[in-house]
Amino acid sequence: MKKIKVSIQDANTLMILEDAQNGDIIDLSSIHETDIDKTTIDNIIKIIKTEEFNSQLEAAKRSIEKEKNLKQNSKSKKLLIKQKRRLLKKIRKLRH
């Protein structure tokens, strides 16, 4: 396994500068300073991590909200059942 030299062709493409084999690695720290700005890579990684975190946070919020709604619906149904029972008891008493 050897480290392969590469150069940046454009914003989305690296160009391999020597023959490579399966298992060889590209060491991004070895790319010439003028070819790549490490700050840019760090910022992109930070953005990706932030986006993933926000995505997971939103999913958790939706899940919590859904659970709250289910609990509220359950409480509402129980209250309705109690009210129906009370009403039925009153009706039965009036009939007797």
C-alpha cells in the first residue's frame, strides 16, 4: 500500500498523478498548499456534520410531537368515554 500523489483538477475533481492499485491511499495532507485550502475542507465537513445533526434533530422533534399528539388524542378519547358513561347513567336514572 502506497500513498498516491494527486492534484486538484477543479472544485469537484481530484486528478491521480501516478499509477495506483486497489488499497492505495490518497493523503489529502500531502496535496500542495496552493492546490487545496484545508480551511475550506474543514468548513465543508463542519457544514455536513451540522446538516446531519439538524436533520436528526428535526426527526426527533417530529417524533416527540407525534407522540405528544397521540397522548393528547388518547386523553381526549378517555375523557369522551367518561362523559358518555356519565350521560348514559343520567339517562338511565331518568328512565326509572
